[in-house]
Amino acid sequence: MKYQIKGEPMPVVICQLEQNERVTCESGAMSWMTPNMEMETSGGGLGKMFGRMMSGENLFQNHYTAKRGPGLIAFASSFPGSIKAYEITPATPIICQKKAFMACSEGVELSVHFQKKFGTGLFGGEGFVMQKISGNGFAFIEIDGSTVEYNLSSGEQLVIDTGYLAMMDATVSMEVQQVKGVKNALFGGEGLFNTVVTGPGRVLLQTMPITGFAELIAGLIKPKN
């Protein structure tokens, strides 16, 4: 499968498939395609459906296959930001925020990922439940705003404000750290907790979490009398 990512700040990934190649996406994610792309909708069993629901995705997925020759299919972003493509191997699964998954090639699987420490999910902002993308192939994920990537060495740490963590390698650990000092926590405007990630592995940050954008817009909307 060949692909191109075009456009900002509302990007689209355009996938070019050889005959009988297949790509999988969430239901309703397709933006445009050639007429020879055939769709099949499936849930993959109750366990997988429940896992996708817990991780913020739809119960069903659509599988598109190029029939009678090469085909083209495109998936556009739903929010101003970025689309990132990652090559997934059995040794390099990734962990993403909820609703990050867009599409993947055949051989890649989306599943639910639970944070091991309950406090991490309860206070970390990234959520107790995240998405795990594993298998063998390409995966496309949607990021809010622009992206900054760090490659942490073993034991190297990064302190992240709530909502800015978009993706990390499965080798990276994550926990919650309380903001020190009562005055800092109450009046610093940064909340009570930060997310701390520890290497080794890649960490992808996003510059405009959709939750922060929604809060900003809500604060600007004045109720009508």
C-alpha cells in the first residue's frame, strides 16, 4: 500500500491499494474512493467490539478491498491537526489517546489498553483506557493540532500537562505526579496533577487537545438573554 498525507490544518491521507489489498477504518471514516473499492462491515466478535467501545471507537469497522485492479481511498481528519503514519511490527506496538485511530492496513489490530495504575487513569487526563495498535503493517492516527515528538532514553522522563499526550511506544511507562505546593496547585492554573512518562521509547505530543479547544470556545460563548 502506498499513501500520501496532504493538506493543513485539515489533512487527509490518500491510500493507493493494489488489487485485492485491504484497508480497515472506523465506520463513517471514508471520505472518497474509486468505484472498485468494495466495503464489508464487521464487528470481529463481542470481545473486540467491547474493547473498541471502551477505547472510544465505534463497535463496527469497515474493510475496503480493491477489486478488479488498483484502487484509491481517502480518510480526512475530523478536527484541525495532523495525521501521522506509523509502521507497526509485532515488536513495536503503540499506545494512543482515545479516538486517535483512523485507519490501518491489513494485519494491524486495534484493541483496548488499560493503564496499570488506577490513579494514572483517574487523574492523568489521558484516561484509564487508551488504544493499543499492534500487529504488522501501517496505521494512521489523528492528532489534535501540531505535533512534537521526543525519543526518550531509558529512564529519561517528561512531565506533560493534561491532554497533551497523543501517542507513545508500548515501552514507555506512564504515571501521575501531583503538583507540589498547595499554592501552586490551587492558583497556578495548571491543575492538580501532571502526567509523567518514562522512557525508553517515542512520545508524541499534540499542541491543541480537543478538550482544551472545547473549553476555550465554551468560555467565549455568551448565553443569550
